[in-house]
Amino acid sequence: MSTEHENPFSELDDMDDIEAEIEAQELADMEPASVEELEDENRQLKDRLMRAMAETENMRKRGERDRREAEAYGGTKLARDLLSVHDNLGRALESIDQKLRDENTALVEGLELTQRELLSVFEKHKIVKVDPAAGEKFDPKLHQAMFEAPVPNTVKGTVIQTMASGFTIAGRLIRAAQVGVSSNTDPVKQAEPESESEA
């Protein structure tokens, strides 16, 4: 009868005791580590720690750079979409003659104010207009050549006409300025302006 009421977990306790004895025996069989082995292990752990710290620092710097780029260039897609609004406002203002300007002064002023406000918002978000002047050297990083023409009294490779302004955002090009470029190979005549000034 007494055997029926024995502790059902006694076998588990016995197993724990056996495992503990095996672990104790294994520890006793292990040879003590030499000082050189411990120093080598210490060096390896230090090296791994330094690498982990360097990787963490690199990740922090990468994250900071990504955050700055997202802040600076995050609005690029929206800026590109708004460029057509700028262009259309410019075309509308260019098509207004003096008669229409006199008859609809308030409307014209409203259009001009809207264009100025748009450029002001662009500037606030580091969107800068690229509007090369005639005679400026052609820059393939900022300009797109739409045509070449041998215009007299111009230097080859300079802008002769700007058809559409370009834009950059935080120094990065979002649209190149569309320009005409001089292909003039004749030397520029500088004697003519001097003779005119003498006369």
C-alpha cells in the first residue's frame, strides 16, 4: 500500500541528481586554462567588442546621414510636380500684353504675386532656380543643350538663349535649364564696340 503513495516526482529528482554529478565530473576532468589561453581569449573578446562598437557607430552615422538626406531631398517628387505650375504661371504672364495689363491690373498683380510666393516657398525648401544668362558658359551639370547655332559675336560653348529655367534642391539637380548654345567658330570681334565708343 505504501508504495502506491510514493512521490511521483522522485524519479525526476533522481535524474537531476545524476545530471549534476555528470556536470561535476566533467568540470573536474577539465584541465585548468593556462594564462596564455586566457589572455588570448581576452584579446579575442576585446577585438569582437571593438568591432561591434565600430559597427554600431557606423550604423549611427549612416542613420544620421539618411535622416539628413530625407530632410533635404524628401520633397523632390513634389517639387518636380510643382515646376509645371511655375512654368504655366510664367507663360501666362508672358502672354499678357500692355492693353490687357491695363484693363485687368488686379488679375495680373495676383498672378505675379502667386508666382513670387511660389518662388519664395521654393527658396524656403532649398529649391533654387537655375536661369543662365546669355554669354554664360554652358555647364552640362546644370544645363541641357536644346540646339546649337553659330551666332556672330559669341564665344563657342556659351549660352545664347534660355528656353526653360532649371531647378536644384539642396544643390542636387531636379531639372536642367534648357538652353541654346553657341557653335560660333569665328573670333569675337572686339574692335567694333571700341570704334562705336570713339564715334
